Amino acid sequence: MNFRFLIGLVVGYLAYRLVKKGIQAWKERQPASREPGSREPEELVQDPVCGTFIPRRDALKGQKDGQDYFFCSEGCLKRFRRGGPE
């Protein structure tokens, strides 16, 4: 019985080492920008109609008098076009 326990312990340790080495190799292959803390913070913009903050890359863009405005939805963009910022 002790022999089975020792075999299981050795096999478990070897499996742990293989998984750990695989994860480490995977992390080394990832681009530097994917590492935690190296990404720049995402810029948030405020919808002038409802006041919601949204990531700039996800926002809908509209212009008025050469000024850019960003919107959370088509509905807010349409309301803005009808009457300007509220």
C-alpha cells in the first residue's frame, strides 16, 4: 500500500512540474502588451445626452460644429442630432 502511495506522489509531482513548465513557456510566447500592468488604461468618454461613460473604442462618434462627441447608443446619437447636448 505504501508503494502505491509513493508512486502516486511521484506521478503527481511530475505532472505538476510539466503543467508549470507549459504555463511558463506559454507566458513567454505572449506579446509584452498582454502582460498585466503593461497595458495603457482604456480612455473613457462621456455621452453628452445621458451622461454614461463608455470606452472610446466602443463609442459611436458624431460631430457638430467641428467638435467630436461620443455616444453609448444609436438612440443617444439620434437624440443629439435632433436637439444637441442635453
